[in-house]
Amino acid sequence: MSDTTSGPSDAMGLQFSIYPLRQDDIDAPIRAAISAAAEEGANVRVGRLSSFASGDGDSLFRALRAAFAAAAAHGPVVMIATLTSGTPSEEIVAEIQAAL
């Protein structure tokens, strides 16, 4: 368990959540944000509470901007985002979870 990165040193991770405010349809802005992030080249995985993406810094920042703009096009939203560098690989995460 010594290697904690998923690849080159420029590999980053992004976690984002969209919270539509005062909207009747909360599904549309969330789906729009996820699609927009993916269209910017980010490898997006949808979780139960947040969406996750990995890639280089430029693509993740483009994805973040596109996701927010797409969600905001539907009305008022709050976006919470976390960026990481040196993101652990799927294998490392699986090892940690197996040890619990």
C-alpha cells in the first residue's frame, strides 16, 4: 500500500454536488451538470450524494465550470466541490475498504 496515486503527478480528483434551490424539477439541473462535466472530458462517476471525476487539472476545472453553468441554466443552485491532487487509485481504496 505504498503507492497512493492513480497515475502521473498531474492526476487530480473532483467531487461535486448540485443543490437546486426553489425548483420544481431538481433532477434536470443535476443531470445537466453531470453531462456537462463529462462533455469537457472528465471521467465522471455518479454516486448517491455526489459525482466524482478524475483527470488532469485543466480538464477538471473546465468540467467544474461547465457543470455549474449547466445546472445554473435551470435556475438557482448551490454547488459544493472538492478538488484533490494525488488521488488514491481504485486498488488502494479497495484495499482500505477490505481491511475495515
